[in-house]
Amino acid sequence: MEEQVKKSLFSAVQPSGSVTIGNYIGAIRNFSKLQDEYNCIYAVADLHAITVPQEAAALRKNTLELMALFLASGIDPNKCVLFVQSQVPAHCELTWVLNTITYPGELSRMTQFKDKSAKHAENVNMGLMDYPVLMASDILLYQAALVPVGADQKQHLELTRDLAIRFNNRYGQTFTVPDGYILKDSGAKIMSLADPSKKMSKSDDNANAFVTMSDDKDTVIRKFKRAITDSDSEIRYAPEEKPGVSNLLTIYHAFTGKSIADCEKEFAGKGYGDFKMAVGEAVADALAPIQAEKARLLADKAYLNGVMKQGAESAFRIARKTLSKVYRKVGFYSGD
Ligand code: ATP
Ligand code: LTN
């Protein structure tokens, strides 16, 4: 009889600043929903974070905060492997090998590289260019079949597939070729509150453009009150025509679980002021228990350290198998 083996799934988020409700809706909140169906491996991608300037103390703080947020949003460290990327050296080791089958042109044409080099013109470094190869290593080390990410990461995933196929062709079957995984309900891309034609991003210079997972109730409500809508007064979902209002409806839907149609009905005949207030309240109410749980976890550093240690050990056990196979295939002498 054939045994049903669970597929492996890998994803990561960078500890590069305060996590926004966009990161949460598009990525993090989905992670815990996948943990029963798949072998889930989730990382805090601190090696990726240093490809743009980071302050050491802030990076350490953001790493702990992101770990606590992962746990507070329902990831169970006994069901998943949850770890900090820099604590598992295999990620850098595989990156070196994959670098030798990657062409510079493949990396210099990546949209994220072009955007981030324009934004950090004073620090266009090799790490920024190599970012996608490190990301490919993350995924391939765990033989992940699926990678849940937002649409902005599609190009990186394509490169990961190309590198896996190229290595397998050159050295024999070694890596699982992964697929992207977009959850049915999470196609949602959350847009900036200040300019609904741009995605909500934690590195936006305008703090009113995003709501972070740690904003308090007053801040959340203030930011929604200021959110850009339009001069019309109809609360209707029409992303092209009414991007601001549609974005607020998407956020309301994501945090309340009500369908978009029900949300439209709920606000029929009401003004934008009431609508924005209701969205702000719904978001603040949804964030409150996550913030409380996160604060509780952050106060228990010994527990967090333990989770990270256990996670790094489990990750290392899986990663080591793939890395040994790679080292053997490329001809590194191991002594046995
Ligand atoms: P940065 O502004 O530093 O580039 P970011 O806010 O875009 O960061 P990342 O750490 O690059 O966030 O992304 C983490 C995850 O969140 C990814 O899977 C990404 O696709 C998803 N994500 C980021 N922004 C949004 C958004 N506005 N809506 C939905 N998902 C998002
Ligand atoms: N680049 C990703 C974060 C990331 C990632 C990964 C996502 C690093 N390594 C491996 C999926 C799989 C981002 O979301 N910005």
C-alpha cells in the first residue's frame, strides 16, 4: 500500500522592520492554516535582511519580534520547523555552490534588485544582487514542493526552479523543483493607505501609508481616518475605479471574515467617515489579542530561545541531508 507522505512547504519573512497588516494578510496569517496539511518550515530571514543597511540592535530586536509574531499568529513549533536563518549555516553553504551555476545577467534583471538598488543607491552590494540565490537555497535545502509567497516574489521563485532544474541536469536528480502557492483567499494584495496604487510596504517613508502589527488602537484608527478614498460617497468594491475604498473593504473582509458582498451591504447608505471608523475598529480589535500574546511571549525570552534552538536543530537535520548530497555530487572530498 502506498504511504501518503506530506509535502514539504517553505516560507520566510525578513526581520527588516515593523511587520505590516499587508505582510500579515498576504503571508503570515496563512502560515498556521497550512501546518496540518504540510510539513511546514518557516524562517526569519535575517541573512536576507542585511542586504540593505540594518542597525545591529534593531535587527536583533526585529528578529525576536518576528519570531514572537509567528507564534502569536498560531504557528505551532511542535507541528512546524520554525527557525532563524543565520542559525543554520547550510543556507550560506548551499548559496556558494548555487552561485557557481547562476549567471550575473539572471540576477541583474530581477525587478526587486533594480528597485532596491535604486532605493539604496549608496549601498548596491553583492548580497543584494545574490538575494535570490540565497532564497533558492532556503527553499531547495528542504526539498520544498510548495512556497507560499505574495505575487512580488514570483520572479525569485522562477529563478529557484531554473537553478533546481539546472543543477539536476548537470549533476543528477538532487532537488525537488518547487511550485508557488497562492491561497485562494489571499490573492489579496493590500495597498498603501496614502496611495492606493502602490502596495503597502513596511519600508514606505510615509508612516501613514501602512498599519503595523504593533500599532495601538488610537494609531490604527487615526491612520484609517486619514486613508485616501475618493470624492464619491459610495462604498462599493471596484479596484480599478475606486482603489482606496476597495482596499479598505479588502482589509475589513480580511480581518472580520465577512464576504466582500456582505461588507458592501453593511455599509450601504453610510458615509466614508463611519466606514473608515468601522474598518479601524475591526483591525484594532483583531490585532489586540495577537499583540497581547506577542507581548507575553517577548517577556519569556527563555521560551523563545528554546523554540529557536529546537527549530535550528530540526532545520539543520533536514538541510544537512541535502547539503551532503550536493557536496558529494559536485566532488567535495568527505573522507568516507
Ligand atoms: P520591504 O518593504 O522591506 O520590501 P515588504 O513589506 O514588501 O518589505 P517582505 O518581507 O518583502 O515585506 O515580504 C514578506 C511577505 O509579505 C511576502 O510573502 C510578501 O509577498 C508579503 N507581502 C508584502 N507586502 C504585501 C502586501 N502589501 N499585501 C500582501 N502581501 C504582502
Ligand atoms: N524574499 C522573501 C523572504 C524570503 C523567502 C525565502 C520567501 C526569504 N527566503 C524563501 C519564501 C521562500 C520575501 O518575502 N521578501
